[in-house]
Amino acid sequence: MKYYIIAGEASGDLHGSNLIKALKKQDPNAEIRCWGGDLMQAAGGTLAKHYKEMAFMGFLEVIKNLSKIFSNINYCKTDITHFKPDAIIFIDFSGFNLRIAKWAKENTYNTHYYISPQVWASRAGRIQKIKAYINHMYVILPFEKAFYSQYNYPVNFVGHPLLDAISQTEVIINEEFRNTNNLHPNKPIIALLPGSRKQEVEKMLTIMLSMAPLFTDYQFVIAGAPSLENNFYKKFLEKGTVSFVKNQTYALLSHSHAALVTSGTATLETALFKVPQVVCYKGNWVSYQIAKRIITLKYISLVNLIMDQEVVKELIQDELTSKNLQAELTKIVNGNARDKMLANYALLEEKLGGSGASEKAAKLIVKNT
């Protein structure tokens, strides 16, 4: 069969690549065309558009790039029409994907959604669109199935694909990792995960790097995003108080003592690697004011949302100051706060439902196509 997959971000590329591998096991003759990135292409998908051309963060950034977004939407529809897939699979990226899904359903394509839009966080009205446009939904968070049932929409809980991605990570011994990346042989590592889009990285890294002179017994290492060029990070590395690794986030986390993490999927990845963390977020002022009025959640990190309690400290917008960040980082480099966080991480992993999300989703997609 022919499958058309649309992912628009680095995390979608990761999960899409594992889904492609699983689909090819279930359907050895599968033809797969996709919007995604290098990982999906390496897994066997034919790339129609790279996610780097589609990453716009915040309301103002979207407005400024509307013409490009509409051009991508039109190209996607044309490309689907030419490919004639048996199934269209959407991965997160709801702003774009729900527009394509509406058109796809009107043109009688079989529609699947893997990794639900976060309708439980904001704009619950999108549920009616999902019910109208999506034939089959596969969710990855334990509370999502109950959430959708309130709206009489049956979905399949397949578990979280990060468990699969992390289980496939090759273990690099500490000495080898440090030597390869010219890191100090003895100093504990504090990982900096500032996000994957230029706007957020610029905001996050400046405040994160202010911790380096205050914690001289540790070395700070930036995890470079695959979507950004190395040159982009040069201005942050000039002072020489911080190191940099690219395309090695999982290896970095596996050797880290603590982490400062921009909110998003990375908060859950950090928890699954058992690294105590402080969650940071500061966005465009206008975008933040709008978001604050439409998002109804108590927390912004997946760790706290899944556990329904404050497991990790969240410093958001005006709370993200050097003083506050220093205080929270001090708590997790050692002591009771660190131990408590690690104990909660173990409970979090139990809630996620075990490994095999990609395989479960692939089986259901093939069965329902």
C-alpha cells in the first residue's frame, strides 16, 4: 500500500522514522512519501518537503509567514493528489495537518492521526474538526483516551514512542563521549536543551548560560538542534565557558548530572534518561499573552502533565530570571529535591504504558487501511 506521512518538527521526524520502520515490517511492499526530515528519509520515506522549511514559532511568526504557509498547503494537496496514497498519516503539527485533513476527508482519503494535537491544552473546539476529518486516532499519553471519550470519540492508546526511541539508543561509555567532544574528563555535566527554533533558542540560551559562572564545579554543554546550523551557535560559544554537541542529545543526557530544558518533548526525554531538570520558557511577549488566555493547563511540561503534579520546577516568562534559575538548579544538583525527582521519574515511566508504540500504531494503521 501507499502511505503519505506529514510531520513538521524534529520530534515528528524522530517518531515518524520509527513509524516508517514499523510500517515496512507490517507491509513489506509499502511505498512511503513524507513531509519530515533526515531521519524519516533514512528510514525509507521519500521526502516531499523538509520540516526546516515549515518551522514557525508563535502567533506573530506565523502571521509574518502566512504566504509561505499557504504555499506549502497548496503544494501538499497537489503532491498527495499525484501520489494517490491509500492512507494519509498526520503526526502532531496540528495547525498545518488539520487543514490538510479537512481537504483529505472531503476527497475521500483514509485519514489517520498519530500523536494527537494537544486539544486538551487549548482550543478544545478542534475536537469537532478531528471527529469530522480523522478516521482513526492513535494517542500516546495515558490521559488522552479518557479525555476523548468525553466527546464520544474512540481513540487507540499505543504508548509513548519516546520509550522506543530511547531503547534504541546506543550506550556510549562516559570516557569515550567526553574524549570525542573535548569535554572535561571529571567535571559533572549540566546539559542545556534550549529548543529547536531560532527564536526560542536565542531567548533560552542567554539566560541558561548565565548559570555557567555560578556553578564552576560543573561543565555546561549545549545540545545543538538538528534543524539549526552550527554557525548559529557560534555567538553563544565565544566566551569559552560552555561546550557544544550536535545530533547527540540522547548521548549527552545519558551522561548528564542535571539539565536546563526548554518546555516541550525534551522535558519528557530528559526525565526518561533520569536527569533532574529545571523547565524554562520565555516567549515573544505578545504570543505569550495570547497563549496565556487560551491555554487552560496547570503545567506546561509533559512530565508534570502526565503525573498531574509538580515533579519538575517550571520557570515561565517573568519567573525565568537568573536568580530563580540559580536557586532551582542548586536544589537539583544534589540533595533531597534531586532524590525526590528521580523517584517520581520512575513512576512516570510506569504510567507511559511500556515500549512498542511504533509497532502498535503501524499494526492498527495497516489494519484500518
